[in-house]
Amino acid sequence: MGDVVVDANEAAEDGAVVPPAGTPWEVFGAFLKLGLTSFGGPIAHLGYFRDELVARRKWIDEKGYADLIALCQFLPGPASSQVGFAMGLLRAGPLGALAAWSAFTLPSALILFIFATAATALDNPLGQGLLHGLKLVAVAVVAQAVSGMAKSLTPDRPRAGIALAAIFMVTFGGTLGQLGAIVLGAVSGLALCRGAVVGHKPSLSFGISRSAGLFCLLAFVLLLFGLPLVVSALDWQGLRLFDAFYRSGALVFGGGHVVLPLLQAEVVRPGWISENAFLAGYGVAQAVPGPLFTFSAYLGAAMVPSPQGLAGAVICLLAIFLPGFLLLVGTLPFWDRLSTYPLAQAAMRGANAAVVGVLGAALYNPVWTSAVLSSADFALALSGFLLLVVWKAPPWIVVVLMAAGALILQMA
């Protein structure tokens, strides 16, 4: 990691913005709260991040945050975890990035690890009511994110039109529609969003040298294509496990749910885990806060062949996140430079508008359609939205109140 952080003078000469001073412990504390309260999947996570890190702590502005989302949507891997990793890097360097990932990931990973070694306690009416309340929280959080980002990122008719087109693409294009919407947004921005050139320094400046970026990109490729060769030569189950989860993490576009068929092919077909156990763990993964990729900790702990238990959980957890982080760190230094060009700025305006459309489409499906099933659900979701937007209530308070409200409705 020695050449990852660029010297401040070198960064200044290169036109990069030196990130604001922070500490890894500060980052760890902020993301631990997010890791304990961020329910609802990757789109909802981006809403929680925006509320905590953009609106409250002001670690980055709205445009920089949207730029970062657009970049992570382009790359394979868990987008919300990549955004969190980059925010930690921005605030406190490489140690901050590790602090952000570990704090956001460990709560759900520990819950799923415990579930792999114990019986579930959620397969009952009370547990189902609690899970439903958490889904309603996601409705309120995503609605708040869409509302806030639309004000700053779609201020004119062309960008509002791009957002609307993105909604249609995601609605009818499925998972590929998300990537296609951002590509279309960037292309449309070249034609429709050529406003005044912004002369300020790039908003995405993470202090990563180009040599470090190239090293990470090379490591990504070597691991992706080299691990299968090493596995066939050594025939060690632990390495085979790492290869299976690394490959799954490297090939996922569109969010955590897309990894399900990939993991099923890697672990169920060879007989490492039963179909029933696989689906049970996936069901619980929907109910816990944090990234869905922590499902890998459950699978690693519940494997039949050794390594299993804690060793298996650690191997699978590290392997599935690693490719996305290598790609992110490898891309960031070049993204910084690219974002200073006028055409790139126009493309990013269009891509940012498309991000609003992607979030808007996700607000309806799957967030709204899976949570709002009655007029009482609508009332609860609207109450949560007003608590966040009007009364500026902390997200964790909204989580507690709405979960309690759903439990009351379940028992009524």
C-alpha cells in the first residue's frame, strides 16, 4: 500500500483535490451505524449513505456523490459497498476505506454466520411482521433519496427527460437496463447537457496514484484468470472456495441480487451446500442490514467440505468483495482526470440525471411493490418519509418506530 497515497504536493501539482482530514475511527463509527441500520438492499443503502454522509456529515457534495454512484454502477461488484469503500478512502485514506468496509459489512456478516450455526428465529408471525416493517423503512429512505437528488441533479428539462427515459429503461430492461440507462444518460448528456464548463477541480479526488491503479487492475485480471489454473494444479478446497466466490463477485452487474444464480451454480451444483439450506440463508439475508454480499459468510460457514465455520466464512467474505474493490481503486485515478474535460462533464451531467431515474424506478420496483401491500403500509411508509424529510429524524429512529408499527399491525 506504500504507493497508494499520493504526496500532497504531487496531488496539488496534478490538479487533484486533497481529501478532507478524517480518521479511520471516525469513518468506522459512521459506517458502523450505517451497518446496523441500513436495511432494504443496495438502492436503499445509497439513500442511507446520502442522508448520513452527504446531508449530515458533508463529506462530499451531491454532485460528487452522484458521480461516485455512476462510476460504481458501471463496474461489476456490490455498488453500495463500493460507494462506501470510496467514501472511507476519501475521508481517511486506505485505512479509512478498510474501516468503512469492515464496519458496514461485519454486523450482517456476523448475524448470517450465527444463523448458519443456529436455528432461525424469524420463521413466525412476529418475525415476519418485523421483516415487513424493515421493508417499509426502505420505502421511506429511497423516497427521500430520490427527492433530494432530483432537486440538485435534474434542475432543467433536458436532465428531467433523461431521468424519465432512465425510468423506462430500468422498468423494461431489467438488470441490464440499469447499466444501459446510465450509458444512455452519458451519451444524451453529450448532446443535451453542454452547459458552462465547470472550472473547479474534480469532485472525485481520492489520492490514488496511477501506478497503484494499474497495479489493482492487473491484480484483478490475474486473479480472475489465474486462480482456476492454480486450483487445478493444487487441488486445495480452500483455494477452490476462494476462486468460486472471487469469480462470482467479479461477474456481478446490477446489484447484490444478481449474484444469487452465480453462487447457486458455484456451491449447490457441486454439492457443497443443499438447495434448502441455500434458500433459507438467502431469505435471512434479505432481513439483515448491510450488503447482500454478506450472504457469502453464511455459505462459507454452512459448507459441507472443509474449510467451513469461521474459516469458510472469512474466505468467502473476502473473496466476493475483493474484485469489486480492485476494480474501483484501479479506476478512480483515471476517473479523476477524465472528469475535468468539458465533454466528460457533459456526459456526467447526463449520467447523474440517469442515476436519479434508476433510483426512481427502484423506488417502485422492488422497494414499493414488495413492501406496500395495504393502505396501512402506505400510511406507515409515508410517516417514515415525513419523519426523515420534514422532522429530520435520524434513520435509526425511523427504523425503530416503523418496525414497531409493523409489529403492532401484525398483532392487531
